[in-house]
Amino acid sequence: MATLQDLGVSAFINILGAFVFLLLFAVLRIQPINDRVYFPKLYIAGKRAADHRGARRAINLNLCTYFKFLSWVPGALRMTQTELIHHAGLDSAVYLRIYTLGLKIFLPVMVVALLVLIPVNVSGGTLLNLRKDVMFSDIDKLSISNVSPGSNRFFIHLLMAYVFTFWTCFMLYKEYSNVAFMRLHFLASQKRSADQFTVIVRNIPRVSSHSTSETVDEFFRRNHPDHYLGQQAVYNANRYAKLVKQKERLQNWLDYYQLKFERHPEKRPTGRTGCFGFYGRQVDQIDYHRARISELDKRIASERQRVLNDPKAIMPVSFVTFDSRWGAVVCAQTQQSKNPTQWLTNWAPEPRDVYWQNLAIPFFSLSIRKFLISIAVFALVFFYMIPIAFVQSLANLEGIERVAPFLRPVIEVKVVKSFLQGFLPGLALKLFLYILPTVLMIMSKVEGYVSLSSLERRTASKYYYFMLVNVFLGSIIAGTAFEQLDSFFHDPPSQIPRTIGVAVPMKATFFMTYIMVDGWAGIANEILRVKPLVIYHLKNMFIVKTERDRERAMDPRSISLGENLPSLQLYFLLGLVYAVVTPILLPFIIVFFAFAYLVYRHQIINVYNQEYESAAAFWPQVHSRIIASLLISHVTLFGLMSTMKAAYSTPLLIFLPLLTIWFHKYCKSRFEPAFRKYPLEEAMEKDRMEHASEPSLNLKTYLANAYLHPIFQMFEQEDQKEEATIEVRIDKSEHQQQQQHVRSSHSQYEEETSAQTHCHHEERTSSQYQYQYQHQYEYQHEETHMRSEQSPPHFVYHPGVEH
Amino acid sequence: MATLQDLGVSAFINILGAFVFLLLFAVLRIQPINDRVYFPKLYIAGKRAADHRGARRAINLNLCTYFKFLSWVPGALRMTQTELIHHAGLDSAVYLRIYTLGLKIFLPVMVVALLVLIPVNVSGGTLLNLRKDVMFSDIDKLSISNVSPGSNRFFIHLLMAYVFTFWTCFMLYKEYSNVAFMRLHFLASQKRSADQFTVIVRNIPRVSSHSTSETVDEFFRRNHPDHYLGQQAVYNANRYAKLVKQKERLQNWLDYYQLKFERHPEKRPTGRTGCFGFYGRQVDQIDYHRARISELDKRIASERQRVLNDPKAIMPVSFVTFDSRWGAVVCAQTQQSKNPTQWLTNWAPEPRDVYWQNLAIPFFSLSIRKFLISIAVFALVFFYMIPIAFVQSLANLEGIERVAPFLRPVIEVKVVKSFLQGFLPGLALKLFLYILPTVLMIMSKVEGYVSLSSLERRTASKYYYFMLVNVFLGSIIAGTAFEQLDSFFHDPPSQIPRTIGVAVPMKATFFMTYIMVDGWAGIANEILRVKPLVIYHLKNMFIVKTERDRERAMDPRSISLGENLPSLQLYFLLGLVYAVVTPILLPFIIVFFAFAYLVYRHQIINVYNQEYESAAAFWPQVHSRIIASLLISHVTLFGLMSTMKAAYSTPLLIFLPLLTIWFHKYCKSRFEPAFRKYPLEEAMEKDRMEHASEPSLNLKTYLANAYLHPIFQMFEQEDQKEEATIEVRIDKSEHQQQQQHVRSSHSQYEEETSAQTHCHHEERTSSQYQYQYQHQYEYQHEETHMRSEQSPPHFVYHPGVEH
């Protein structure tokens, strides 16, 4: 049990830590050399030119700027929400609303709780008189534990539970309604984009004498005769993409060695070919890499030939386009075939958002994968300690000495030995927690979701379960998750809320410390961007040769919803659980939400560049997790009350979870369809407006190749680079305005640097989609498609369905 | 613990009882006077004329026929499934498949279980040696209880559990696939009907300056410009229908008194006006009822005027028709409006199936109703003993004596007193169980479902929960459901399967008796139709004057899915739970399924006349309940094994429920859409075929007034009776062929008797829909609609959207 003083010390340390981080950030961010680490989004959005503040000068010598170490705050707050949506997309803007929602819920709750509950608890005074200095700390005097069992004061706590629940639900309802409105408004005000007209069709059945494209074409011409426009076949280019990636890695090394050679022309770099340069024959690195790249080039070319010509490389998936949004909406929302496992249609994710590897998974396999992964997640959540304990048992000092006997003298030094013995067991756990999000993401990928946005959402929900069980329950009930599971089976259900309820007030100080360490310090760390900073400077040092390389070394990343949503949801959980029990925890949470809001607003404006735009598709998850937190808080209170001899509480409390569940169901049916479906009314209106403003629009040209696998677009691009450059400039200026808030970062710097050398063009990874840029000029050079191997494969149009 | 002998006696009594019922049935069914009780469906289907077997002769004097008392069996089996679908509809045919599914699952299981498990159990022999005659009966020697704890023989039981589960899943899969195919085939081969082109639209928002019809019209013309045809507004005629019903009741009494007067012309019937004729002034009954009917006629006419002219009587619901099935399917499956609680579209139930009273419930109210009813069902299932105990405490002898002191001398007689004391407490419970299905149906109606078929399905699932908790668990774990609930909360979860598992083998004899009493004897009772028999003869005696009245007195009823499905599902549950534990129970279940199959086949062919056709929409429920039974059987086995010291069973058994859950999920996604949605492919094909065969079809005329409230159709009908008669005869002959298997019973006898007196036309209840008959001639008499008050209200067509 920590005393108030302990807590004060902890708070001081953490505030100091955060302050140091902020100070460091203030210093580092004004150094021109770090400009691309701290303001990449501005570069991408074209708001900052390459020579901003004279990038040549590496160090800022203007002393004045050093004193304004919080000067980033007003800048972060200045942008309005509308501008923010334009600048960073709806996902980011709505993500920030989670923080404001936290503030909106917890600020009034805190005021009421501090004014009402703290006096009630303090004057309850059992602990004050009874066993004064043994078990209970000062914090406990402010909590519900201080009220004597059987007291009538618990009525006030019950009343507060009702008030807080109603307030939370009210705010949730308002926010859900707001976000749903913002989403619909965003979709409605979005300019024409390919995904509005496109439906992804999966599990296309194989018809013996027909190719997949023919089957698709026939099916949709028959069943959507009035609106079907065309289709884009999907190629299985996974092996091809792998080769391209391999080449890119080699190219990086080649760049590195060439730079090294340029700097020290006296000595050609040499090395061994084997793993990590430990063994293998001695070679000249530049020649060796050049040879391997040219060899890979050949393999890539032949693989590409194979993909384009082999009918087996066409996957039973297709992007089908329609001549109106109405037609696409209808096709996406209806069942096509008698067999509901075939011809599955869904609204296509935007091209940037497609996860190409998963498109071809058949339905049956999908259902098995989901089943297996849900078992695996369950096992991971509850039994993750088993493999870690196993690794820990291996990774002891004797084990290391056996594997690497040459380390023995070092290990046997007493100081080192004791350090290692304390450190090693924790290492496996730390490592596991570090790779956990990646593992969960891989699991989600195995599950077979076809868009990056849904992958992130699935990862987030898996991570949430892990946090709930291992951080929240694991901290409250001592013992591993496995032991908890065991006790869930062998204790009566009425005992479980009781166990949790009793432990909750006792763990308040722990969670306060947790909020300070993980929340406050974590956020300060977030703004400093240590890892990208280091990586950027390493890249800058070793492989950056041109300004364009520097662009590429800049790694803005995007908000990692998979990790951030669950931890945010954990804070909501803590706030709601402790609001009635130990309200003194609430200020800590408020500080976290406020501080995190500022930092993320700054980061979203200046740093992050979203990979895709899902139009706030994650909100239903946020909403239902907060509802789940409410329910958990009710169960906790239930258990706590039952140990406090407040027998009247049972009938009074039972309505709280019931009403909450009803509220959730109502919200679900009221708002969730806005996140899953696109209403016909909206589609029709947008079609009509567009038709009125642009009656002669050629949609076919517009939609052509929007959903071509990015790897093929790369080739097109490379081949047509020179001839296309001029047209692109002209075309894009118009296109740019239309697509401002959804466009990919890459189309932007493509434009700026397209006249430069293009020796790096092959290096793009498959996640860099230049689709908008691409389809703009591809069809202005029809003649190039006559060359069979470079033509965009299988784009089938039917003169019969011309409109 | 019953011995084999006790069970034998019980079986003998029940078999004898069933035999007596069958004998009675054999005698009664060949009496011409009962012909309309035992063969109403044949009358309705036109396969038996009114003078069949000389109905004037009341008693069958041909002695030969008395000896062939099982002669109905071959007749019941002779019809093929296709004929059955034609004769009685798909619902009935698929209902019978539940019984054959039971046979298909349990026959092989029984054979294997008897051959493998019985020898294993018998030779296990613990009980044979140990405490020979105390606790365990002969039945137990054949069950798993006979195997000594910790024996390796349990491996065989585990293996059998896997084999039985796989076999059950295999049969379920095959059957689901069959039924889904039958449903799609049935829908595809169905001739043109109004529901194929119609979508029910609920929660139409009120627009201030527009009428509902205008709003609907504008909305659909805007959002479905290519396919929208027209709409049928829905009137709030609930009060009107109530008046009509009231008049019908009075008319019945008038008929009764008139008949009485005709038979005894010397004495005019008189009586008091008050309740049950106990008080009030003395009146001449014929004059009194005539006066009241004519008064009601006036009120009905004015109410009708009000409904037709008051814009507030138009409900925010509409039946919207499209010019193709494709258009209707698209509208039914897509989201129309930004606000997902408005403009809710669903595939319209067929007109006979519509539950008019629930159409106008707004979305918010609906969500509250569902929530409240689910709480009410929970309370009903677990706490139903509380009100019954309360009634029982009131309904004691002292209470009766206090209320009715004049009964005191009778009650105080010793024999009567002891009889009442034994009888009264049970009476409340019996009464409750008797009205339970009605109560559950009322609950489902409050929930707000809009079709009779969904109401029956919801009632079935509520009844299932009641049976599961109170019959299955209630018999296994002694005590009321409330006590069970209490123990569920206070026992550890691992204890519950154990408690059930231990008790299951001990209750085997109880359930065998249950199957014999409820199953065998119940089915024999079903074929005898005691209640309809009595009611028919009472009606025949008191109010039947003409042959048409006799038609009306005939009450074929329909299969009550709400009661029958849950009890069938209970038998599946018993069979699956006992298959491994006490396989000797299986033959009892097999006998039940076989016997019930025969009886229901006979009843469906000769008696039942389905009110509506839902095309086997109940199958997904049947499927998932059997899956639930499988899971319950796994849990039981789990608990049983854990008490048998078979520790290895836990890891071996855990996969069984997991695999079953996966199987269920797969089946759900593979087949359920076929029961919820109508694939576009099918709709398009049917449209195309129809267009090819009847290019000049006028759909508007065809669809006009199909969904007019039945109460208005009645009026039309009455007014136009004479003029329409001839055309109807001509028209219907063609129409009849088209609609043979979906047509309403009433259109049939309408035809036969239309030339007769029509003084009873007003008496139809709102559940008797003559829609098909109606819309056929309504539009051949366009001129009658010029008379404003008789015109079908608000049928809006737009010349602009002519196709």
C-alpha cells in the first residue's frame, strides 16, 4: 500500500521525466537536420519545401527559439476540425475525438465525484479510527473502503453509479451520432473516387471451359445488366512482389557500398557472401551486388511473364465496377448467388487499403482459419506465460555458457552475473510484449481480412482482450491469466465479482502509478520519436545520396490503431471502474487524456501520414469497448457492495447493466449501419449531382486500372516515365484538387521528383500505391498497351453495356 | 429407481392407451358425421364434395370397415413428397422431415450403441457385485453407471461420443442442404405472386406538408427510378376490425336463438342482457340481438368513413411494389436512408402471413419492447413458480368458503374436501401450462413481429427455453428453476456439469416414462382430435343452419409450430444426451419419431390447412437447436466423466464442442442466407423467364390491392357480390391453376357458395384474407371505384414510371 507521499514521489519522477522529454523535443525539433523526422507530414502535404529553413545548415543557432519549449502547443490547437479532416483525413480527426470524448466524460464525473464522494468517504471514517496505521493508506481514506460496512452512505455511491452511467451513455450517444454524421458527410463530400464505383467479388466459382474473367463478365452482365461496367482481374503476384522486395534490399546495400566507395575512393568495399558476412567467399561488394541485381532483374522479368500469361495466376477474385454509385451499392449489399459462399460481394476498400495477399482465400478455408485463430487468441491471452517460462528456463546463465563458452570469463564476473540473473528472466517477457502487436497482426492476416483497415481493427480487438485479462484483471487478481482461468472454473460465479470488487480499491495506487508511467511518460516519449529519429539519421549517414533518397528515408508512419486503441480503451476502463470506488484516480486520467490529446494533435498535423482512409470505420469498436467497460464497472461495484453488507444494492444495481445493454443494442441498430453500409439515398443523390455537373464524364477511363495490383503499375510507370512526365503535370493539377484529402503521399513526391533519375523506381514496396497517379496517364497512352507484355492485364469492357 | 418391471408396466399401460385411442379414431373417422372433423383439408382442397359418403346418413353401418383400424397408415404414406408440397405446402413437407431426420440420426446411433455400448456397460459390472439391490435398478446395469470409475472402458464411450457427434453433424449438414435446396426450388417454381414484387417499408418519417403516401412515392421515385411501380398505404383499422368481430359474435348468438325459435316455435327465446345472463332486464333475444347488430352496423359504417378520410389513420408503413423481382430484392436487401432507423425495408410476407396490428410500431418502441420482453421471458422461465405458488395459497378451501359461503356444506363433506385439497394446488399449475403457449404468443406479439410465421417461430424459441430449463434441467436437478438459478450463481462453474452429469443416468427411467406419456400417448391423442371434434358437434347442434355454416364450423387448424417444434427439439436433446449414457432410451425415441411421423403425415394430408406459407423459414431454428442439444450432451458427458475418475477425458472431450461450434458457424454462413435473403441471380432468372413467356403482362393490375387490409376487401366484396360472381368463376379457373399450392382456403369455398345467401359476409374475422380472390375482380369493375367511399384507398400510380 503506497502512501500519499510515495505516490507524490512517483508523480514527481514521472512529471520530471515527461518534462525532460518535452525539453529534449523542444531542442531537437528546431534543428533543421531533424526537420524531416518531426515534420514529415508537412513535406508530404507540400506545405514545406525541401530547403525549408535552409536544410543545409544542420544546427539551429537562433537562441531565442530554445526558450519557447512549449511553442508547439498553440500550433497544434490552431487547426480547426474541418481543416484537420482536409489535412490528415477523417480517421485521424475522429481518432482525436476519442481523447476529447474521454475529457467530456471524465471532467464532469471528476468534479461531481470529488465534490460528493470524497467528503462522503472521508467522513465515513472507519479506517481513520480502526487499526490506524496498519493496512490502509491515505489513498484508501478517500476511497469507498473508508465507509463502514452496512452504512447507508452506500446509497450515495449507488446513486453516483447511476449518474455516471447515464452521463457516459449520454456522451457516447452524442459522440456516436456526431461521428456517424461526420462519416456520412465525409463520404458525401468526398470527390469521385474509384472505390465508390467498385465492388470486390470473392469466391468466384470455377467454370470449366471459361476463364475467371469471362465467368465474372457473364455473371454480372446477366444479373446487373443496367449498371455493370467492367472488371479488373486480380493476379497472384505474391512471389513476384517478393522478388521485387528482395531486389530493393540489394539495391539498398549497393547504394551503401557505392557511397562508401565514393567517400573513400582508395579502397573498394569487400566482404563475405554468407550470412552477416561471417563466412563465404571474399568478394567485391559493388560488383557482387550489381551482378545479383541484374540476375534478379531477369528472374523478375520472367516471373512477370509467367503471371501475365498463366491463367492459373488469375485469382478467383475480381474488382467489379459499375456505372453509378447506386449500382455498386446495390451489388455490395445484396446476395448474388444461390450458394451464399460464392460470389461474395462487398464494398471495395480504397486501393491503398487493399491487402492483396488475402484476396484469394476460399470460403471454407476462411471459416477454418477464423476458428483456429480464435482458439489461438484464447490460448495466447490465457497461456502466454507457458512458452515464456520455457524460454526463461533455457535462457539462464548455464545455458548461455554452454552455447557460447567464450563468454564465460565475462559472465563469471560477479557484478555482471548478478545483473544478468536479474535481467534475463525479464528479457523474454519484454521481448514477447514488444513483438506482441506484430504477432497479433500476423494472426489477423491469417484470419483472411482483405483490407488493412480491418486488419488493424482486428488486431486492436485481440490486443484489447490481452490487455483486459493480463493488465487489468492480472493486476487486480494476483496470479497469471492461467490461474485466473482456473479459478473462474472452480469458484462460484458469484464469487468472481466479489474477488475483483474487494481487490479494486486496494489496487488504486498501482493504477495511478501505471497511468503515470505508461500514460504520461509514454506520451512524452511518443512526441520525441526516438526510434524514427535514430533510423533517419542512420539512413542519412549510410545510404542517402540524393534529395529523393532523403524523402524516402523519411518515415512518417501512421497512427498504429492496433496498439493505441486498446490502451486508450484501458484508460476508459480504469476511469469508469474507479469513478465510484476511488475517485481520486480520475485527475490522473484527465491529465493523460488532455496531454495525449495535445501530443497526438501535434503529431497528426506534423508527423503521421495515414496509409489509408477508412472514414472512421473503427468507431463502433471504440463505442462498444466503452460500453463493455461500463459493464465491467457495474460487475465490480456489484461485487464490492456484496462484501460491504449492503444487501439492498443487489436489486438496485441489477438494472444498471440491463439498461446499459439495452442502450448498446439501440445504438448498434441506430448507428452501426452507417459504418457498414452505404445508404441508397446518398448514393443516388451523389450520382445525380455528378451527372448534372459532368454529363459527359467517361467513367470507364476514370476507373480503368484503379485496382490493378500495385506491382504492375510500377512497371507501367517505369516504362512510360519520360513520355508521361509532362502530361502528368498538367493532369494532376486538376486531379490534385479533387483528391486532396484522400490522396497517397507518393503521388505527391512523384510529381516533384519525376524528372530526376529513376534508378530507384523498382524499389518500391507493394505497400506504396501510386494508383491515382497511375490511372491518370495510363489511358492517355493507349498505344503503349499494344505492347502485349506491358499492357494492363484483362481489363474487360463490353461495348454492349455502354451507357 | 424404477426396475425393468415397473417400466414394463408403464409401457404396457401407455401402449394400451395409445391402442385405445387408435381404435377410437378408427371408429370415429369412418362415421360420415365426423367427416368434416377428420378430413377438412380434403374439403378445402376440393378433393371431397359436401355429400361425400352420403353425409345425411350420420352413422357408418358397413361393419367391414371397422376391422381395418390401421387402414389410414398406407394412405398416409402413399403421397410422394412432391405431391405433399403441392397439397399442403412446403412448410408442412419440411415439418415432416424433422421426424425423418430424427429417424435418420437415431436409427444408426441406436444400432451402434446397442451393439457396442450395452455389452461394454453390462460387462463393466461394478453395480452387479456391489450393493446389489439397494440403489441401482436393472436399467442402470445397461448404462454407463455400471462401468467402474477409472476404467479404461470409458475410451469406448469417448469414441462413441465422437462417432455420434460426427454422424449427427453429417446428417444435419445433408438435411440443411436438402431443405435449403427445396426452399430455393420451391421459390423458383412458385408461380407469380404479389409478395415476390413487394417490399414492406416501415418507419416512414413524417414530412410536415406531405401525406405519408406522397412521401413514400417521392422517396422511391427518387431512389428506385427504374423499378418502382406503386405503393399500398396501410390503414390503422384495428378499432374497425374489433367492431366487425363484435358484430360477428352477436350474429352467432342471433343464429343460435333463431334456430332455437325455429325448432320450438311456441316459445320465443328470452334472457337477461347482463353478463352471462345473470342480471339486467329481460328481453326478447332475437329482437335484442337484431337491434344491437343494426346499431353496430351504423357504428361500423361511420368508423369506416373515419378510417378512409382521416389522414391520421394512415400508418407510417407501406407495401411498395416493383416492376420486377430484381427491383424488389434489391430494395429489400439494401439500406435506404442515412438514418438506419427510418425507411426499413424487408421482403414482404405473403398477404395471408401479415400480422396487421404490429405494422405501425416505431423503431424506438420496438427496441424497448424487445428488451422488456426478453427480461419477461427470463423471469417467466425462472420465476414462474412464484405467481403459481401465490395463486395456490389463495385457492385453498378457506378462501373458497370465504368467497362463496353457500358452497360450505358441499365442501365440508369429507370425501369432497380431501379430493379438493389434493386437486386444487395442481390446478393452478395445469392451468398455467395450458395457457403458456398463448402467453408466449402474446409476448411475441408485443415484441412487434410483423408476420404470423415469425410470431410462431419466436413463440417456439421462447417455449424451448421454458422446456429446456423446466422439463429437462428441472427433472435432472431436483428443485424449481429458481433454485437452479441460485445454485448456478453459487456453485463453481465446473460443478454444474458435474451435478447434471451425475444425475443424468439416474433419470433415464423417468425420461423413458415421459417419452411414453407425452410422446406416444400424446401423438395418439393428436390423431383423435378430441377438442375440434367436440366443438364441431356443438356448433353443428346450435348454430349451423346451412351447408355454408357447416363449412365454417369445420376447423382444420394448422400445425402449431409454436408448441410442436420445442417438444420435438426436446426429444432430440434427450436422444443425444442419452445416446452415450443410457443407450437403452433410444428405442423409445425411435418409436416416438416413427409413430409421430405417420400420424402427422396423415394429419397434414387430411386435416391441417396451413394459414400461411413461409417456405420452411423455421429450419435454421431446428438446426441450431439440435446443435445446442449436441453441446448440452457434450457438457453432460464432460461432467459425468469427471466424476468417473477418467481424467484423460478432459483434453479428449474439449475438441468435441469446439468442432461442433465451428460446424454450426460454417452451416450458418453456408445455408442461412438462403432463408433470409433472396439471391439476385434467382430473381433475375425468374424475371427473364416470365418476360419471355408473358411479354404483355400488366403487373399493375396484377398487384393492385394485393396488400389491402383484409377488412376493406370484405366491404368491396359485399358490395360487388352479385355483379362479380360470374366473372370470378371464369377468372378463377385460370388463376386457380397458377396458385394451387399457395392459395387460401377461403377463396375456395367462396367459389362454391358464392351464389348462396350472403348474410354472413360481414362476419369474417380479419384473419381470413380473400386477397387473391379479391384483386382478381376488383379491377374488372373500375366503375365501382368511382364511388368514393368504396374505392380502395390511396393506391398511387405514376404515369411517369410506366414500363
